[in-house]
Amino acid sequence: MSERFPEKFTGSFTQQEPIPEEGIAAALAVLQHGRLHRYNVAAGEVAETALLEEEFADLVGARYCVAVASGGYAMCTALRALGVGHGDPVLSNAFTLAPVPGAIAAVGAVPVFVEVTDDLTIDLDDLERKANQARVLLLSHMRGHICDMDRLMTICDAAGVRVIEDCAHTMGARFRGVPSGRHGVAGCYSMQTYKHINSGEGGFLVTDDAVVAAKAVLLSGSYMLYGRHRAAPAPKVFEGLRLDVPNISGRMDNLRAAILRPQLRLLEERRLRWLALYQGLEAGLQDVPGLRLTTRPEEEHLVGSSFQFLLPGWEPARMAALVARCLARGVELKWFGAADPVAFTSRYSHWAYANPPVLPQTDRVLAGLIDMRVPLTFSLDDVALIARIIRAEVMSTAQAEQFEVAAASGGD
């Protein structure tokens, strides 16, 4: 394509695939009988929500599962079930999205942020230094990047820190064969539209801990109907808890559960398609001067539903210019170094309610970090085109700045 008529991408970065026909039929059946509430069932009927919980627990190998209103609600519930409350410190990644520190703040606790590495995972050396500052780690597998979970659990076990995994970006991923969300005491997942299965909004909490599971069921609003759950502890586990744990209604309804159940069976097929798109972007951006791709460990069985790269040392004006130039050619990039939060993109220094410290390593990484959604409505040809556009604009932006510097210095 000539410079005069540069290539342009015309697809949508926010268009998801349609709900499967089986999910649409199941949703219509729920709408037709009208029993949307999770405990509103006919004689002999099992609620869609209860079936969904049972099926997801089986999928990830968990003993218990609670389907809830959102991933954020799942994290809040997990924190409350572990007894986290007002003023308690909670360790968490500095590189994450707002619902993670938001969940910590929602239970009255205080985030203790841990630095991020150049490969966008939690810095385990910094975690080891800070592990004695809290008794819970809310670990975000941010943008699908999974750290060395064996070492992380060794650090946390030695310090008596219990781990809650935020798997909003890693449903279907594995590390050394273990499903994401199954290393710590609890795993939390999201079914928001841009995640791996789609009900608009929704969440899962999984655990093998009977007491944590029982508290989660009660917190989600069981109205003493916990015996109707199929992926919950035996009723006797609830006896010592049921009058002391508050009802904070947030369990998923039957309509969303009906939409989601058929999508569970598509999760691995979707993971493989995302992997192909991710690898297509990697191939297209190899060896771009000044552009660094993240290194993914062999042990990580990743879900590539988003893509990140770094431009180390780039000044803010150059980063902003790149984002604008790519957008003009139809490629929507998110930059984590912007001074103010933009839409879904914010960083730890924006969360004033958390009274964040200065984290020099994280600041350096995020200053050059570019992020991009990769919906499954993209084709391999689409990602090849997107990579060509990014490659051209990275090189063009760098060359433009070099020209400006040379001009300002009189051409010396």
C-alpha cells in the first residue's frame, strides 16, 4: 500500500460474537416461563444458576462454585468470606484494573500494591519483601499474564498469606496444567461482555474450602435456601454460620445462567482461536525497532484475548502521538501511561482512595505500555493488517521525532 493511500482497519474492537443459538433458545425458555430468580423453580425443576455452578466447578476441578452478579462482586465476596474488613491491608498487583482495588476498598480494606515486571506479572521479589504486611493477596492475572504460580504460592504459604486469584482475564488458562483460579483458596472470574464467555455482566467464585464456600453462598443471598445449591457444601456446614453472615444479595439470575451454560463447552475452542490471533500479532510485530514484546513462559497455557507491547523509554508526547496515529487508521490502542484515566484504562496512581505510594518500577513499565483488545470477531487477516499498521506507525512516529530533534538542533 502506498504512503498516499495507507492501509486502514475498518473492523470493530468492541464487537463480540453472537450468543450461541443454544444459549438464545435457553434464554427464551426462561423468559417464557418467567422464573428468572435463582430460587424460583417449578416442582422438580433445577435452576439454571445451580446447573451452571455445578458445570463450571466440574470444568475447573473445584469442589464448590457460586455464580454471582459480577467479577467485582465475586472478589468482594471472597474477601469477606476470608474475614477481611475495615482497615485490613490486602496485597495486590499495582498493574491491574479498577475493580480489583475497588473490591478491596468496598470491604473497607486498604490495598498494599506490589510492583510489576517488564513481562506484566506481579514482581515476586517485591511480593516476598511485602508478604509480612498482610494476610491476604488479591492476585490479578492482569491481561492474561500468569506469573510463576509455584514460587508465588511458596512465598505466600511461608508468610501465612491466603491467595485469592482474580481470573477475569484467564478463564480457560492453565499454569503447569493447573487451571487458573485453582492455586489459591479462591478463584474469581468475570463474564462481562469483553471476557471469555459473555452474559453482559456476571462472575464466578470457586473454592475447595467448605467454610469459604458456605459464607459465599450466604453472602450472595441464599435466604436460607442453601440446600438447593448443587455445587455447595453440605447443609451442616451452614449451621454455625447462617445467622452470623449477612445477606448481600448478588447471586446470578437464571436468565444469565441460561445464556452462559452452552458457552462453557466452547471455552477451549475459543482459547485456541484467541491463541492463533495472538500469535499472528506477535509474528507481525517481531523485530520492530524499539518495540518490546512480552515473554510468555512455556508453562503458561494462555488465553490471548488481549495483546500488549512496550515502547521502553518513549516520552509521553510520542506515546500519545502513536495512539492518535493508529486510531486514525482504525486501530484502537490503550496506553497505560496517560495522565488521566480513559474509559476502561487506569493505573494505580489514579486510585486516590487507595492512598497509593510511588512505585518507580511500575511507573517505568506502564509509561511505555500499549494494550489492545482482540475480539474473536477478528480474523487472521485482520490481525495481520493491524500488526502492519502498528509496525508502520511505531517506525513513523519514531522517525518523526528524530526529524524534529534534528531540526531543533540545526541539523547537527
